[in-house]
Amino acid sequence: MMRNIIKNILIQEAGKGTWSEPIYSDSPGMVPPQSYPGANYNYNTKIYEKFPITKDLFFKALQLVIKDKDKDWFESNTELTDSLWYRNSEMGSVLKLIGFGSSKSSEGLTSKMFWAAHDNYEGIKTGTITNYDQLELRALVEYKVPLFESAREYKTIYWAPKVECYSRDDAYAEVLYDEDGVYDSWEYDGDPSYQEESDEWDSEGKELDGDIEVVKTVYPAEQGGRDEEATTEPEPRDTYSSGEEITEAFGPSPEENDILDDLDGLIIKWGNSRYGKQLKKVINKYKNLPLNEKHNKKSIK
């Protein structure tokens, strides 16, 4: 018992046993644990461990999946529009026959199995590939996926203007019926009484914001036992980039642009005064009106 406690302390002090740095066994005959992501949390030792599997069992799993799924199934699952969980769970119904669970910690290994079966389908099906070391295995690659999210935030603003009056009612009327906007909230941003409180946050969900980039190769590809740095991933598809292709757009007319230029001149003249700020809000509101445009959206959900 004491030996295990000391071992766990040494592992944690060395930076191992976390989700990003799980402990693992790379003994001979095992699938290299660095070649697939994911980790399993051990509630007894309180540390993360890499899900282990032998090369023989890995190859047996590929044979079972290929026997159960045809080539069309593999092709249809290479371009997903939903979570990887659904693909992995379909494989899990077969993998459980060899005692392989479908837990979150094993999803990375299941994905490795999927691509190994996809890329070696014919060889395993015909029997020309008979063991793990003959497989062509993809590199485990770290990608950078740029995202953006459009959100609307609703806030409650508190502020307390100070006015010189002869009664409470006069003070109320002076501040509430403020025709010139002297006591509007933006005029008091920075005042000691000014506070903002977020009431609601409404998001439209994350979307892809550019091309997915390769950061680094985590584990090299294997070609029948020969390591290669290059990944065997197919050529990038159109859905790996996002953006909007504007096919038709109509902006402000030349006359409207002249008027906007004149108004911009007034903003410069009035500076940060109340009138300058109000005019700037009106101009920005006009400039941000949606264009009459047709969009061809491309995104990965």
C-alpha cells in the first residue's frame, strides 16, 4: 500500500498522471500509446492512465469491424456532420465482443482503429495483411481549428447622476425627462456610481473561422513497420474552410457616401461631446445595415 502511494507521488511530481500527460506502458507487443489520444481516470490511484491494448488484439478488432461493416460504411463515415461518438458507438457494438469498452477514455483508440480499417480494408479483407506490423497507419497530428462565435449580451446598467434641485420631485423630473440626454448612461461610464450587470448571454454557436492548420505530428505514420513523418490524410475538402461567398451586393450610393463623409466631418468637429457621440451611433447604425446579398455558406458543424 505504502509503495503504491510513493509511486503515485513520484509520478505526479514528474508531471505524469494528468489528462494531458497520462502514464502508460510501452512494453513490446503493445500498440504505441503515444500514437492515439485519450486517457482513463483511475479512481483508486487518482491519476490518468493511457488505455492499453496489444498489437494482436488491435488487429483482431480490425478484422471484426471489417467483417461487420462494408467499405461503403467506412467511406460514408470519413466526412462527418456530427460527433465522433456516433461513429465510435457503431464500432463499439462489435468491439465489445473482445472486451473492448466504448468509454470516453477509449474513443481515441477507436478512432485509430477506424482509420486503420479504412486505409487497410482491402488488404485485411483479402488476407494479404495478416498482422499489426504490416498495417499502413496514419500519423497522429495536432491540428489548430480556428473558431468564432457571435453572441449578444443583455446588461443592466446602474448609475446615479447628481443634480441640484429644490425637491425630490424636481430631481426626478430633471433626470428622467432629460430631453438633451445629459443623464444618459453612456455619459456616466467611469463615474463611481456606474455599474454593469450581465443579465443574459445569447450565442449563435461556434463556427469555423478559416482553414484548419496542422500544428505538428504527434506520432509518425507507419507504413508496414516503417515510420514516416508525413500523414496519409486525404487532400483537404472544401468544408475544411469557412467564410461567405458574396455573389451579389449593393452598398450605399455615391450621394449617400458624400453625406456620410460630411457627417464624419461633424463628428471630428464635435469630438467626444454628447452630440458627437449620438451622431456617431446613428452613422454606425446606418453603415452596419445588412447588405442585400446572397450567401453561399460553408461550415463544419
